[in-house]
Amino acid sequence: MLSLKHIAINSFNENIAYLHKDCDTYKVDDIKDITKVEIHGGAAPIYAFLEIIDDASILAPKELGLNTEAFSRLNLPEGANVSLSMAGLPPSAGILQRKIAGNILSSGEYNAVVKDIVAGRYSNMDIASFLVASGSFMTAAEVLSLTEALTGDDIIRWDDENIVVDHHCLGGVPGNKTDIIITAIVAAYGLPMPKTAARSLTSCSGVADVFAVLANVDVNETKLKQLIKDNRGAIADYGSLSIASASKIVSSVERSLGLTQQQHIIASILAIKMAAGITHLVLDIPVGPSSRIKSTSEAMRIRKLVEYVGDMLSLEIDAVITDGSEPIGNGVGAVLEARDVMKVLRNKKDAPQDLLEKSLFLAGRILEFDPKLRGGQGYHVAKEILSSGRALETINRMIYAQGKAPQAQLGNLTRDIVASKSGVVESIDNQQINKIGVLAGASQYSGAGLDLLKKVGDKVEAGETLYRIHSVSTHDFAFANSFADGNSGYEISTRR
């Protein structure tokens, strides 16, 4: 037996176990390759990669060290007696090999793979192998099977509700925080909308980041149910909910690899919505040359796929193809995007009209899930709810019910990026704008980002400001400035 010790190292969802090189309980000299072990002593064994330490000040020969993830999962105090054994291959290893060989997997086989992932039998490297193998070829039936497997058994039940709605955007368009406005309108109408939202890892800000500027988004299932009962709407970081755990693990590895395989993204999104108890979903598919979806034909393929999966899972999906050719709204970054959202909800004259109109359009589609509304009425009802101030009242109730956030500050390191010539803004590169925003620190600091002062079609004079960079960190500020100097992301035509 060995004495358990916590080694305070975070390995991004990977379990790591440590032995001292002079450990006499296990013959570490015989270990020549990467070794996976089972650690016993807790309620259930956990699986970890084994690494060797030769510094007794870090780990004694009679101790077994676990990194932060593994220590948390084993759920035993330091000093507890534990033992380890060499881990065999995961039960689904053969299934993974079949997918690598290009075979079509059954529903049961996807369940077996996901079961091993959740149990920790797959390392991040194993999960990456699965993602790459399945990413090369998946049938519609396989996407359905993966969605079902990722959904898991922990599902939020809304026993008193026949219709539970949500909205999701496939992304790739900076700004575009229609979700918060939609939630306020839909909740004010009376349809329950437990909005599960993500924080950003690769873009400037996620919906959860933006709403976190206004309110607490870290709520559990019990709190979420109470919020919906009281206010009909809530916006929660799905990372704080104990649902679709497999989807979170797989998505984390996928992001670290830089993979954007559409079938995986669809399966993950729909799994989270199913686990949240959603019955009706509007899926926004933005299309544009610098968006995630490049062409209408690609968007049509995605729409057909999500409708098929939705039909098979009894999830009613309205997949809407929208314009993703430029950023939506004026702000890129959490504080700036929250500013735009509140301008729309407050019916300010300087509210971004593209954000306003897209929010009304999508909210109207959701409202039309209500059988009492005839087709085409949704937009007009949504507009009345917004213009009357009911949506603002609802969002304010949501903010105070979830816990008002401290006042966030906009980054005070600023630089104006100006037009190099006079003309008309011909196009704005979404990917470039997002990259500059990320380099400015927007994915880490709510006050960082870009304030867009010109949009496509606007006339500009040479030297006139196109957008303003906001940063909190001097290093981020320098990186963003350097990148913007190489390519501002704006294409200006000399036509008038």
C-alpha cells in the first residue's frame, strides 16, 4: 500500500499518477514505455498515466502522487492508503480500432466508447484518436448514435412543461449575442427558456462570458429549475451543470486539437440540449466567406442532418440559415457585447440595428413553437415585447435572481485602427477580427476586445477610425497591435 499525496498540477483533464524512482512496492525500473495504471482505494478505481519522480522533496518512496484532476476524482484525503495495478486496454479498444479502419459503428458501440471515456479509461490521446477516426467519415445514423451516447443519463426533467425552448448559434461570427436578447423576449412571453451557454476558449467571448458581465451564470440544476419557475428564463454556464459530461470531455479535447468537424459539433450541441430537457430548438446557421460555415450548400447539409437527428430524438428543430458575412453588433468582447445587448433591450436609438433585427427574427421563430401563434406572427409579437419594455423588465429580474455581477470595467489600453484610404467598407473578415480580439485578451479578460465603429457599406475617409482595440494587459495590447498592423480585417473599396 502507498500513502496518497496531492501534487498540485493541473493537466487539463488528464489523470497523472506519480511514483518515486526508489519505490520498493512497485518495480519502476521495469517500466520502459508510457504506462497506464488503475488506482484502487476509493469508491471506484480511477485510471491514470504513470510518471516517475526522483526528488524526495516532492514525493517520498512510500507515497503515490496524483495530479489535481486525479486527486479530485479519487475523492480520498491525503494520507489515505491506496494501491495500484497496471491497467489493461479499455473494453472498447477493439471498437476504436474498427473505426480507425473505416468501419461504421453501431449505437451500442458508440455507447461503449463514450462509457469508457466517462470512466476515464481513455486518455486525451485516446480520445483524439477516436475524434480523428470518426471525423474522417460518419453516417447520419452514426451522428444520431453519438448524440445519444453523449447525452448520457443525467437529464433535467421539466415535468410540468410541454414546451421547453432554447436557441443555439453554430458560431464563427464575432459579436452575435442574440441569445441574451432572445431569452429575455421569450421568457417575457411566457415560454420556459433554460439557456445553456458556453464560455469561450477559442473566440473572444461566449454567451456565458457576456451574461457573466451582468449576472452570475454558475448555477446548478436545482437553482436552474427554480429560476425557470420564477422568471421563465435563465442563462447558465453548462459547465456548472452536471449534465452531458462526456460531451464536455470530448469537446475539450477537440478544441485543444483545433478540430471543427461538423458532425461532432452537431452531436455535442444536441446532446447538451437533450440533457437540459429541451423539447424545441432554433439552430442559427450563419453563412459567410469568413464564417465557420462557408456556403449555403454546406449549411443545407447541416440543416438536413440536424433535422434528421432531431426527428429521431423527438427534438423539434427549426434550423435557420442566416447572414454570417460580417460581425453582428458593434462590440467584440464580453463588456462591449453586453453593452450592445443592453442597448437593444433598453430600446436605445444607438443600439446596433443588425443585432436588434436578428434577435427579433430568431425570437419570433421560437415564439412560433407555441401552437397559439400563427406562422409569421412571432416577429411582430417579439417586437412588441421588446418595444414595450417587457423584455427589459424580464432581463432585470433574471439578473437579480441569478445574482447581479460587480460592475465590469472596459480595458483602458486603447488604440484606434484607422482606414488607410478613403472609400467604402467592402467586407470585414470575421476570422481576422476574432483573432485580433483574442490577442487583445478578450478570451481572458471581460474588458478586452474591439469596438467596431464601421460596418460593411459604411463610407470612410483616410485616417478615420474603423475600430478601437481595448486591452487590459500590455503584452496582449502589443500582440493585438502588431497583428492588426499586418491586416486590419477590413477591405475598403474606392467606389463611392
